[in-house]
Amino acid sequence: MLERWLDFHRATLEEKCAGLDDERLRTAAVEPSELTLLGLLRHMAEVERHWFRRVLTGEDTQWIYCDEDDEDRDWHPTDQDTYEEALATWRAEVEDARRRARGRAPDDVAQGRYRGNACNLRWIYVHMIEEYARHNGHADFLRERIDGSTGV
């Protein structure tokens, strides 16, 4: 059930971005916010990587977009960053997360830690559902502002 809810929210984010060009995906909500659909997609790729690579399996991996110069670079795409790249990266992280979780029981303790605390796969799933649900609410407002589209 947790996997299916997470997949529902993943699909919702992808649907909110579908059919828009790069310019529209860069449209911020309202000033002074820098929140965009492209930034959300890039952020969720980082979130997938963090929770399933770093926390669940304890992998020591680099961030995709963020760095020492800008810890929030996922939210700050440049003119050279594209939806095509962000979508491919996000999809790859989702597939990697599914692979890492496959065959594990919900109560399996993660190999990594979160803020010094142990957690299990169930906790990660619930957190990921919450993270996507919150950001999908943002995506609803962004998409409605861009072209009036609602739903999903």
C-alpha cells in the first residue's frame, strides 16, 4: 500500500509537468517565490536519491544538482538546464529507489541514519508520501497559474 501511494504521488508530479515547455516549467508562483515546476522535479530527484541511496542503503553519494556554492541549486535551474534532463534524472532516481526497496520488508532498518537516528523502510515511505503530497500541492498551484489546468 505504501509503495502504491508513493507511486501515485510520483505520477501526480509527472502529470503536473506534462505538456509544458521549458519556459513555462520555469514560471514561478508569485514574487518573491522562486518555486517552479522544473525546480520541484529537480528537488524530488535529490530527495529520492537522499532517502533511498543515502539513508536506506547507506551509500555515500554526491548530490545531483546541489553543491557547496548553492545548497539549493535543485531549486535554481540555469538557462542551460532542461526539463528533458530533469525528467530523465528524476525517472532514473525513482527507478533506482524502487530497485533498492524491492524485496525489503517495511520494518527493515535502513543502513544509513537520518539526523543521527535509525529509521526503517516504512518510515521512509511515509516521509516520501508526505514530501510528494506537500510538493504536489505546490505543483497544483503552479500549474493552475501557468495554464489554468487543475485536477489529478
